[in-house]
Amino acid sequence: MLLGFIYWQTATEMTRRVDLILTLEETRFNQVGLSSLSDEINKSIQLDQRHVFFYGLFSSDGRLIAGNIPRLPTGMPVDAHIHGTTLSATNLASQSLPARALAIRVSSGNVLLIGHDVQQFTEFGEVMRGAFFWGGSLTILLGLAVGLLLSFGPLRRVEQIQQVCELIMHGNMKQRLPVSGRHDELDMLAVIVNKVLDEVDRLMSEVKSVGDNIAHDLRTPLTRLRAVLYRMQQQFADAPAQHAMMGQVIAEVDSLLLRFRALLRISEIENKQRRAGFKLIQLPDILAQAVNFLEPLAENKSIRLSMVTEPVDPINGDGELLFEVFVNVLDNAIKFTPEGGRVEVHLSRGSKGTQVDIVDSGAGIRESEKSAVLNRFYRGESDLQVPGFGLGLSIVMAIIRLHDFRFELVDADPGTRATIYCWQQGE
């Protein structure tokens, strides 16, 4: 754009100067008498050492009277206005050149044409086009090169922010966005997001601590209440109605105790900062134990429970906690699979490591509920007919986050596929 502006300004100024020269020449010839006009034209041609002027005096029928132009240009208007045209001079071997010219009619009816060579305009335009090409190309290439070099730093920082955000999305709320100290826009954004994460982490900790404290504080009174109710039930041994009613009350208290134990179990896993129980474990052995543990439950519902394993490398983790994960997921799969269905367990080597797929032939999970079922106490409409508290998958997610693994629920058409990716998600 800069080169184009320079070219436009220069060409305009050069054209203006040529037009000014032609106007002055017109004024000079208008002051010359008709009888000496031919001599003045010949004299001007002789004085033109650079051969940039064109002069021609033509009769009314187009015959040349004086000058260095053999004929009037076709279509040249005789209106005393300057026009662009092409002229050839007899003293230049009849070479046609671009020119600016004007034609006027003198008093005798003859036509006087005055022109000026603008070949330098054409040459200047070629020079400028070359400058456009090379200057523009070099400017674009240099700009791209510099832009590419300058983008490495921000792109690297964006990748770091993306990696940290993925860790936060997978439940690691202790992660914070990196701040480079340059005080640029990315640092400003990172500082704001980190403050938001600090506040979110604080609020979540307060909410969790309230729930954990309630569960911890109520467990002891409920245990005492159950003991008192049990003694009262024994006293109603001779009264079947009262004995049965006390049994129902004790069952409800047991249900509350189980929920509180599950909440405390989740809190215990989530607050386990050090991984003291981690070691190299063999997943096939743990999966086989979980399948054998739940096989009687599957047989009671006539569900075909099968397992297929591939050779996989040992992984670093807590075997007891992972056994709890597999038992909870398998228990859910068996619960929500109708009688005569199937539950399949696949252990395979995935794209980045070992993965476990547990596939059932049940009714499946609605798309809108796939994230919600991982929350505490959530139970979908189809879960209301099945006993439970909605805490099994919450325990699973707590263990998954502790190992930095990933858990995913997708449709199996029919049924649900629960996949556990047994590698650290930061890798």
C-alpha cells in the first residue's frame, strides 16, 4: 500500500507537470501570428534537444503544413483539452510513443497539435511494478518469518495453559495456570483464572468439609441409635407387629450408616495426598478377582459375565483401590442389565496404554445423564427401581482422580460401555 501510494502521488505530479508545460506551450503559440506559426513550429523542433515534444500544423483536410507529426491521431478531439494518446515523430523514425497532447483550431481553420512524450511514465511504471513485486514479496516473507518467530513463545505458553486446563478438567483442582512474569495479556488472563480457581477450590473444600463433618459427627449417634433400637426390638420379641416395625426402622438406620460410610470413604480417597500404596500391579489378576467376586450376583440374574484379556504391561497404582473401582462398575453393570443379559470385560492395550472396557446389554444411560451420574447422590429415572445411594460412581471417580486416570461412559448400542484409561492423562 505504501509503494502504491508513492507511485500514485509521483505519477500524478509528473502528469500535472507535463500538462502544465503543454498549457504554457499553447499560450505561447496563441501569441504567435498566423504568418509566422510554421516558422515558430520548426524553430521549437530544432530547440528540442531531448526530442520530447510533438508539434503539428494541419490544414482543414488533414494535410501536414509544418511539424514533426506525419498525421493527426485517429479520434483526437480538437477541443483544447489535454488527452492521452500515441504519437510518432518524423525525426524519430516514426516510432510510436505514448504522449499527452492537445489540439486547437487556429483562426484560418487549420489545426495545431502540441504533444509531449510520456515514455518516462511507462518506464517508471515498470520500475514501480518491479518494486511492488520484490518489495512486497520480501516484506511479506520477512513479516511471516518474524511473525512465526514471535509466535513460538505465546504458542508454547498456550500449550502449557491447555495442558494445565486439561488436568483441571480431570479433577486436579490444585493445578494453576503458568504465569511467565512478562505482564502481558496471557499473564493477566492466567492471574484472573488462578484467582477464580483459588476461590472455587476454597468453596468446594468448604462444601466437602461440611458434608464430611456431618457424616462423621452423625455416624456415632446413629450407631448408638441403632444399638438402642436393636435392644428395643429384642424386647418386642413376643409382639410380632412391633418387632417387624422396629426391624424396618433399624434397616433405615443401616441405610443411613452405609451412606455416611460411603461419603467418608470418598473423602478419605480424595484427601489422600501421598500415594503410599502405589506399586507395580498386574491388572489381569485384579480384574479376575473382581469378576469372581461378582459372579454369584450375575448367576442369580442369569447374566452371562465374561472376561477377555490381552497381554499388558504392569501399571503403577493401588491394587485395593482399583479392585474397588472394578467391583463398583461391574456391580452397576449387573444391576442395570435385565435377566438373561450379558456383561463383558475387556482388558486391552490402548493407543497410549492399558484400558479396561466393561460393556453391558442394559437400557443404557441418557446422553444428558452421562456426566450427572458421576456426581454424588445422583440417581436417574431408571435407577429408582434399583436399590442404591448414588455414591458408587462417586467413589470410582475419586479413585480415578487419585491415579490421574480417565473414566468414560459411552453408548454400546445396546447398553453402556464404561472405559477406564489406565495411564496418566498428563502424558
